[in-house]
Amino acid sequence: MVQDKELSPPKPKSGQANLLWAIKLVVTVLILSYIYRTFRNEQKGIADIWSVFGEIWSAENMPVFVIMVLLVPVNWAFESLKWQTLTRKIIPIGFNEAFRGTLTGLAVGVAVPAQLGDTLGRVAALKSDRRLEAIGAALVSNGIQFYISVLAGAAGWLFLRDQLNIPERVKTAVSLTLIAVLALGPIVFAFRKPLLGWPARRKVFQKIQEYIGVIASYTARDVSTATLYGAVRYLVFLSQFLLALSLFHFPVPVAGLAACVTLVFLSKTLIPAVNVLGDLGLREFTALVVFASYQLPAEQIIAATFLIWILNVLGPILVGIFLIWKYKWKKNKA
């Protein structure tokens, strides 16, 4: 005899499923609007950029383009290894899941300001009911990459400081900021346990401690391993930019070009929250300022910056959108 439940119509989507669908839609719209705004802001100079690309698109340069493309997954693979290393204290995940979470975080990161979107994207992609405890891991991951960028940027700043055509008071402010940030990193790591071990009486603070408490459990070895992955990732990114610049055969030593690139990355690191120009616009603006000391053609510098953005940001973002729509909310036990 056929059971009644077998004859009943399919159940409508649950409220949770509808909410998740709505969140996906909103995030996707925000990401696409970010891409649209970026290309719209570039509209005036995009013809010049494509004209420059036409000049360097040749069989002779094809090996360089191929290497740059191949370095894209390498770049995000090392970021994923860093993420996998840090989440291991809470939720053991495989490399594929770490890679998926990294790209999801990248996509959501352009929809939500500062590093909040990246953190939300990574944490939400975890298939565990302990996912919120990984907020601390995401903060450490972003903090490590931030520190590496500042450290490399400080080296580039020392190399180029006297050549940059900016007011002396601005140079002094940048120098003091770099010194403060570089000094603060080791201090925060050394006192991480006392900072997180204070007795919290209010429920909201208890929750905060629960979500970021994993930070206190990281050993020097854990942080060193994650930092190594982050440093290699930075070198890959730096190499891609230098390869893009090599297409134009600038009469500038590699050390000078590398110093300029570290300052471009540094600007994006230090002022993401107040980035009114957009991710690409800020990179281009900074690139024009720091490369000006070598009197290089502006359209070629912008073209190189635009190429790096397409490869390392736009491409992975589109993959991230696909992963967002594949995601299903699960509460598997860790």
C-alpha cells in the first residue's frame, strides 16, 4: 500500500533555503556591480589600454603570458594552504575545500567592505557547525598577509623614498606608520594569550572570545608555517607583476621595478577601507605615483596593472561566484 507521504506534493523550500538563496542573490548582484563599476571607471582609458595590449600581444611575448596565467592558481593555492593550516586547529579540511573557501572569500570580499567580506566568505564555506569559531583563523590569515605586505613595502619604501615626488610631511607620516605597524606585529603575537584570556561577563564578549579564541592556541610553529605560505604567495604575486612590466622592456633595474610594485601592494594593504577609487583605481593611482620617479609611460603602467587585476582578481572572482551558487548550507559535525 502506498504511504500517504509518497502521494503528498513536494514540500516547499524551507525558510532557511529561501534565506540562503536571497543572500546568494544579493552577494552576486553586489559582486557584479563592483565589476561593472570598475570597467565603467576605466571606460575613458580602456581604448588606450587595449591599444597597448595590441602592441605587446605577440608570439615573442607568449611564453610570458603563459607563465603569468599559470601562476594564478599557484598564487591562490598558497593562500589556500595558509588557510588550511590555520583552520586545522578547529576544523580539519582538505586542500580542495580550503581552495574553494579562499575563492569564495575573494568574491564576497569585493561585495563587503574591508576584510569583512573575505572573512564571511571563507567561514560560510566551511561545512561544519563550528564554522564561526574559524573567524579567528580568518583574522590571523589576513593579519599575516597584511604584515608580509607591510614588511615588503617597508623595504621598497626605503629603496624609493628619496626618489618619490611627494611632500616631506607625507613621507614622514608613512615612515612612522610603517615603523609602528612592524613593531606592533610581534607585540600582538607575544601577548595574544593575555589579550584573549580576560574574563568576559557579558554574553556578547563571551561570544567574541568563542569566535576568536583560536588565536591564542596558535604556536610559533603554526604561525611560522602560515607565514611561509603567505610569503611565497607574495613572491608569486610580485613575480607576476614584474613579468607584466617586462613585456614593455623598461630601462629600469629589476630591483627598482620590484620596489615600485611593493609600494603598489602596500597602498592597497594600508587603505582598503577608505578606498573610494575602487580596487583597480587605487592600484593604478599608486602605480602612477611610484613609477613616476622613473618617468615611465603612464598608459603602459596602467596596462600592466590592469592585466594583473584581470588575471588575479577578476578571473578568480568569477570562479568564486560559481562556487557561491554551488554552496549549500550544511551543519556537519567537525
